[in-house]
Amino acid sequence: MEHDLREKEFLILLGEDCRIRHYHGRMKQQVVEFMVQLEIHVKGEWKPVIRYDTAHGFAHRDTYSGHGNVEKTPLFVGDFNSTLAFAEFDIRSNWELYRERFLREVFEND
């Protein structure tokens, strides 16, 4: 019986300065770990804006402010397959809003 972790990782470009970084690991058809992150290229480097992942043993969302603060929110969407689908949908649907908020915070004190 096969129990190997199958991993997949890729980037999706969104506009000129945003991208989605995607990683997931599966055993059979079940997602056992994942990370989906919206990143923005600002001031010469890629910075996280929103990240959904399973680090620390549970599914959660990290929301990064333009000031460097992080807010962690546990997710109770279902199994990791459902939570990964939710994360992808949220970032693809709302990336422009997340980008605008983050940039406003980055540059409000410049």
C-alpha cells in the first residue's frame, strides 16, 4: 500500500507586482499539508500579504499588515482539501483588495 507524500509547488503571476505561491502535499487523494500565499513585490522585495497554511498543526490564515504585524485566524472550513480550495478561491477573488490594503499601509507613513 502506497503512503508516500506527493508534493506540488508552483507560482501564479497576478498583475505586475503580485503572485500566488502555492504548495500542497497529498497522501492518496487527501491533502495533508498546504500553504497558499499572496505576495507583493514592494520596495525591492517580495512580501507576504495573506497566507493560508497548516503550519503549527492546524489550518489558519495569516494576515500581514504593511507595518509588519501578523494576525493569525484559525479556519474551520472542513478537511484540508476543502480549506485549500477555500484559500485558493479567496485569494484569486480578492487579491486586488488585499493588494490595495497592504500598499496603503506600507506607504501611509512615507
